Amino acid sequence: MLPELALNLSRGCGNPTGFAKLQPGEALVDLGCGGGIDVILAAHRVGPQGRVVGIDFTPQMIERARETVATADLRDRSIELRRVEDMAETKLPDGSADVVISNCVINLCPGKDAVYREAFRVLRPGGRVAISDVVLSGDLAAELRARLRSTWSGCLGGAIPEEEYLDTVRRAGFAEIQVVAHHPFSPEELQAMACCPGEAFTPAPSTDDLAAVQGKVTSIKFIAHKPLASAGVVATTASTQPAPDTADGRWTRNSSGSESG
């Protein structure tokens, strides 16, 4: 199911498609699609009648995602890959998605509140987020946090305490937060996360700094819902709604995963 290139490019801290409870025909947005592994997994689950939009910061990752999607035999799936400068400004239509997923990316965004407000906006009433991300489970000395933040692209630099993270989700309007799992990082996993996406891009923290954060950083997996607008609203699947035909909001069927918008 998964091309080798997608596996080699995977830098996540979980598998949100594994607990998002995806259904055939749903419309999904992946915030921070990277090399495309979750786009591919989601496309298999939502089927030919569903839609998947993968979003990333850099043209290089969009190009890599395009390559992996092209080798995944998904010609009958509706897939769009879209580059954005800010994850909080996707330019997707309001209420156009049933599900928003993200895999170890929102921790990299300084404006986490804005990103979750954007996820809330693009979801239909009754839609949900399925998130795997990195949070702090213990206190770090101020000097240590400053050193980690100096290499923000490493997945430790933007990590915040778990309750503060979940409060961010609540402030955006989400409800019914269900924590699916926690996974404390092993020393080897912690080393890999601290250097994400690789030591060529992010220098490794010192051995002492890694030892100081051991047991205080974990991945969290959770689902949260966008409430229905009113008690009388009947939830519908976003993919059954009329799709906009404007250039900057279009959902496109494209098996090669070309960039749009």
C-alpha cells in the first residue's frame, strides 16, 4: 500500500488515519502532509468518492509528496497537494472537510491558536480533528527550553505542556476531546525527533540536553469535534456538498497529486 519513498520520508509521531475513524466518501485535510504517507493512507480509507487535500509549507515537500502519490496507484482518488506559507491560512472553503488530521506538525507552528482556528473553520459542523503531536509532560528549565527553541524545526523546540496544548484546542471551539493514547519517547526516538527532519537541517542537541528532557516529552493522540451549529442541524458529509469551482478553493481529482491553488 505504501511506496518505499513515502516510508523513507515519514517523520511523524503517530498515525492519525489509524484512529480518525475515516469513512468512505469523507473529505479530509492533512495539515503538514510532508512526504505524503498520511495522504496515501487517508485516500485508501475514504475511497473513490472521498477527497484528500495535503498541505505543506515548502515546495520541496509538496514535490516529494507528489512523487509518492504518483507511485501509490491512486488514479481513481481525488487528491490535491497545496503549498501554503502559513498553516493558519489554507484558503480552503468554510465547512469543506469532514476530518482534519495532522501528524507532528502543529507543534512546529508558533501560532498554534491560529492553526486550530483554521482547522475549526474548514470543518463542517460535526466534523472532527484527529491529531498526533508532541507535548511536554514535565517541567523543563528555562535555559533548556531556550536552547531547544533555537532549533525550532526540531520537534522539541515548539512543544508546550499537554494541558496548555489542549486548552488551545478548546479555545478554537472544539469539544468532546478524547485522548486516544500517549507514547513516551525512548532515547532513540527522542534523538530522532529532536533532529527532525534530519541532522543536515537541525543540529542534534547535546547529550546532556537530551538526557534532561528524557521522560518529559511525549506524543499525544486525540480526537476533538466541531459542535453542530444547533440542536436541529443534521450532519452531512462534506464531500456530498457542492464543491466550489473557484481557482483558489477548488477540490480537484488528480491522481498525480499536482499542486493547486
